[in-house]
Amino acid sequence: MATDPSHNRRLNEWYEERIGQPATDDEVTGYWIFVLGLLVGILGIFMVIISDPASALRGWGIVAGALALALLVAGPLVRLPLDQYASILIIVGLIVSIAGVLWFTIAYPDNWRPQSSPIITVYAVGLLVMAVGGIFAPLLTTRSEHEANRLQGELADTIADESDLARSITELRAALEDADADEDDLAAEIDRLRADLADTAADEADLSAQLRTLRTSQSRFELYEDTGGEWRWRLRHSNGNLIANGGEGYTRKHNAQKGIAGVRRDALGAELMLIASEDELPAEDETFEPVEEVESQAAFEVYEDNAGEHRWRLRHDNGNILCDSSEGYDSRSNLTRAIDRVRAYVGPAAYLRFDPTAFEIYEDNAGQYRWRLVHRNGNILADGGQGYSRYHDARRAVDRIRDDLDSYEFEIYEDNAGEYRWRLTASNDQIVADSGEGYTDRDEAEAAVERVETYAPDADALDVGPTAFEIYEDSGGEWRWRLRHRNGNILADSGQGYDDRSNARDGIESVKRNGPNAKIEEA
């Protein structure tokens, strides 16, 4: 018995809040029909008790009681997962019973004879039809056709993946066959490698230095919009020489970034500098100093605050505080572990640039990957509302939002707290994004929807490692940074605001240079 979800959304919300998650909309509809019948029945009994025989009030009490019985029968039957023909019988029976009740209102009291009135027959026939639809019809039929339809639906859902699965199996079988053929050669190669590793134990320090060099790039990518309105990139060495460029323009900024991602596989560690326009590109012979790890000129100061919590701050030799812990720790050991994490992460951590917004993909405390659309002032404009077990599933969800936003529908509604929220739904009524917060009036919610429609199509999707530096503008108009782990935790922040974004960037570079080797001192 299908119903329009928009007609009973409020009833569904009450049902979920007070009873539980329904399996179908019919389960909710049947429950409220039963509740209505119970209330009408109680009203009818009360009216009969207080009324005189053959009076109008007595007649309406009988009408209420008859309607209540029909509703009490129909409600539980509607909740059942019945086939369509059984649901139709229930509706027909309910209509017939109601017709008998209406006939009674015309005949009562002058032409009403309880002993032989056809009105009772009509009313009883309606109840019988509902009984046939809800009880006898399911007992006399089989569920095989219903189950077949369900299985066909499940097969239809998986048929799109069948060819990919078959191809993967074929590739795995081929790989296994190749592995079996080369097993002896592989064993010999492993023995040789083990011997080589034993011989190179003395070169371990050199190997570590080489790995550090690979992680620290001497170049940077420059992403810009040219005078023709297309996005381009180029790769430039710190000495000013142009190493590479995209060779072509891109109509979308994130497509240009995909091109950069392909090059970064062969140019590890190059940082990305976003430039507003082609006119602001640095001269090709202009040099710049890449961020590199040097002997630290700072130290981690550990201290206990007024609340008895342990905190740290990174102070330069000149007295300036470069960053602080942003939170307190209940024990000294937890504080020490936090400092160790900062030492390990600040060197290779990338920059997250919100220009002015970006999709941030992160791993939550439950190990699931989520996304959110973040403005450079730190406000979260939208989030996915659900977690994904794999990173690329969350990334694919972001790509669908950016590329197919026009195919989704924004819906603004009022929640139980009286706040206005929005949600973004697909054609199958699946919620793909929501506001994440409530607004005091509808205009604010509509403005939030407009911001998402404006920013989402061109927002970058930030691919980061375990940690990344975020540069953002606070509510006071100052630029700040924070070092965020991919699980959402803030490991460190600037502790102060800067008048210019470049000053915040300089602060990050100072931490990247001095943080990894900084010693721990008591404040």
C-alpha cells in the first residue's frame, strides 16, 4: 500500500522519535490508523453512555463506535507486508464499512431496525472483505512470486558490477598463474635481496637521508586562471627555471588539479601555490626558498595550566611563540605523545588551501571516511551525513556532488527544535548531503543553500595524508592556521592571528623547519 512520503513525513518523524525505525511507510500509516480508531472508539463509548435512547447524540456515538471498529481492523492489516491485491481488498472493505456507517446516519433513528436492517449487512460485508484481504488471501496464496520479484530486483542492482567482477577474477587468475610460473625465480630473488640487505646495513643512515630528500621537493606547482578563463599549471624549480607546464587549459579548476596529481606521482613533495590570476604569476627567473628541515631554533615548552591540565607551546629562540597545543592533556605521558606526533607530522604535512571553499575528506574516530564542504573562515557549509568504509568511495561522492549538483534537489524543512535545515536528495529520495546545523529563520537556510550552489561545483577536493595544515580566516578577519589529523583532531594551531595570509604561511614554514628537531623544556 504505497503512500507519498511527503504527505506523512511528520507522522514518520513522530513514529521514529517515539517508537522506532519503520521498515516501510505502510507500517507508520497502519499504526496511526489504529491510534485514530482507538481514540474514535473511546469517544463513541463515552457518547453512548451519556446519551438518551434514540437521541442524536446516541446516534453519533454509534457512528463513532462503528468507524472505530473498522479502523481498528484496518490499521494492523495495513502494517503487514502484503501484496498489492490484498492491500486493495483492505481498502475496498474499509470503504464499504464506511458506506454502511454513512447509510446509518441517514436511517437513524426513524428507519433504523437493528434486528433486520441491511445496514448491518453492508457494514459486516466491509469487515469481511478486509478480513479476506488481510488474513485469508495471504494464507491461500504463495509468496513465491513476491520473492521472485525481490530477487530479480537484487540481481538488477548487481548486474552492473558483474562484468567488472568477472574481469577482476580473470586478472587475478592470470596473476596467480604467472606467480606460480615464477615462484622459483622469486624465491631466488628473495634470497639475493636478503643478502644485499645484510651487506647494506652499514649504509642505513645514507638510505634514510635519501628518503628524506625524496620527501622534500625543490619545486612547486603553480595553479592559475589565464586571461582566457581557463585553468593552467606549471612546475617551477626553486632556482626559477620552468620544469613543466600543463600544455593545455582546463575549463574546471579541479580538472587542472587532477592533471597536477598525475605529475605528482613522478615529482614527490612539490608544494602547490595557488595564484589568483595569470597577471600575478611570479617572474620565471624569480627564485624562492623551499621549506626544508634544519637544526631547530625552537623548543617545546611544557607547563601545567590553571585548570591542572598539561599543555605545550613551541617557542623560538627569539622569544616568539610559533604554535601551541590548542587543548590540554590529563597526564604528562599523553602530552609527550602529542609532542611526538607533532614532530613526526609537521615536516611532510601539506597545505590545505580554501579558495574560498574546499571539500575536505577525512577519517572519523570510527575509521570511516567522510566529507564536508568548508569555507576558508572555518565554517562548515555542508557535510555528507554518512561515512564510507573506503576513501575512494567518499571521494566519488564528492565528485558526484560537484559534477551533478543540478540533478539533485534541495529541500528546506523545520526540525523538531523549530530550526530550519536543508538536505540534498537524489531522484531515489536518498539524502546525499545536509546542512549539518540549524538556522533561526528560513531566509538563513535559503542563503546557505545558495552558498552551496555557488561554491560546490568549483570547490577543490583536498587529498591529504595523515595530517595537513589548514589556513583559514577567523571571524575577526585575521588569518590563522591549524594542523589537523585526518580523523578531525586538531594537533596544533597558530595561537595567534595574522593580518595577511602570507604571514600565516610563513608561520607554518617556521614550524615545519623547527618543529621536527625541537627539544622539550620545562616552562
